[in-house]
Amino acid sequence: MKKLFILTTTLLSILFAAGQQELFVPTAASRGLHGPVRVVQTVKYYDWEQDAYPYTSSEAYTKDGFLMYDTYVSYVGTEELTFYQKDEQNRLTDILFSGNLHGDHYIYADDGRLQYIVTDHIDERMPKDTLFVTAYDAQGRTLELSKEGKPKYRYSYRADGSLFSAEYINSWTIYYNPQGQEDSTRTYYDFTEYRYNENGDLIMETKHYRDTGEPTIMDPGTTTIRRYNYNEERDRYGNWLSIDIEKDGLIHHIVRHIIYYE
């Protein structure tokens, strides 16, 4: 039963991440990385009845720190491949999924403001979706994305221009810290808080389940904690190389190798 629950929550996490409508190219800094990072290769596994169940991922960054692509492969056959493309102004122009089979295309006006996002589906029989920007702030930043005349996403910013929150209306809201990392996430079913150490490493996730009046996998009022225990070894830029993640008595082990532009 525990193994099935882990698989279910893992797949839900993938689906949730896929639902986010990105406005900016992720960077090494927003992923908590330091130094001129080129490639990050990661192996994650947990032990179950003396067997190891691995997940692998890799990320590649440009010299100026922007994410070019990331990959994810799990032992159950789940595969994710995502490419990020930007223009000379470092604006996000394309997010391509599953080896360019489908993706989001970003269209900008002459004044630099985002106008709309067109989504190509993996199933060519499905029509393309278009999200139109229906509200801007005084600096021309996107405040609202709408589909077929109905608002779908809302955004807010700090005074310095960094993203403060992203909301998928009536579903979830993500709040970001000044470094671009997730600070907390609110969904219909729960509220999750993220804590980081002085290096910018995630050290704890605390999830509070609320009473929705509907059957859920966790009882209302339950709080779960996921702890990130970093081993002492770090590389010359202070990036961690191995970590143990503990939740509900199960420990995931993560080891990564980082290649730099040097």
C-alpha cells in the first residue's frame, strides 16, 4: 500500500507541475544552484523490500544561467523532456515537451509586452489553445491570462519586478521568495510551506490538509513534514552533492553531479 501511495503522489506532483503556466525561463539561481552551472545530473532512489527504485534527471544551463532543458525518468516508465527557449531580450519564447511533440509558444508585441500564448497539443486532432493577456501592470508585466474570455491565471510582483505569486484560478496559488524559489503553495485541499537554509537549499516541506467536506487521501487537519538532510560534502561553489529526504518513515536518497563552465 505504501508503494502505491508513493507512486500516486509522484504522478500527482508531475501533473501539478505541468499545470503551471510559466512566464519566465527558470534559472540556476531559482533552482537553488550557485556558480557557473552547466549540467546537473541527479539520481534519486528509495529502498523497498531490499529493492532500489530509482529516478534520474538532468538539467542543462546556458552560460548566463538560463535553463535550456531538463529530463526526468522514473522506474515505472514515466519520462519527461522539457526544452526552454528564449530570445535576445531573455524573454521566454517556447516551452517544448516530450521531444518537441507539443508545447507553448509565446508571442510579444512591439513594445515588449507578452500578448498571448499558443499551446500545441500532443494529439494533433485537438485544436490549439490560446491564452490572451487581459491585464498588465504599469510596467507592462502580465497580470492576467484568459482563455475564451474567462480569466485562467493571475500574477503579482514585488517592487523590484520579481514574481511574488502565480495563481491558477480556483485551483492553486504559488508564492515565491525573492530568489525565485517557491515559498508556499495553496491548493483546494492543502497548504504547503517551504523552508530554506542560508545556502538557499530546501530543508523542510510542511503540508497542512484542510477540511473540504470531500473524501481525501489524508484526514482533515493532518500535517505532514518532509525533511531534507544534507550531507556535509559540498563542492567548491557550496552546492550539495548528496541528500536524504525523510517522510512517513521512508527515506529517499539523492546523489548529484554538477559540471561547470570552466
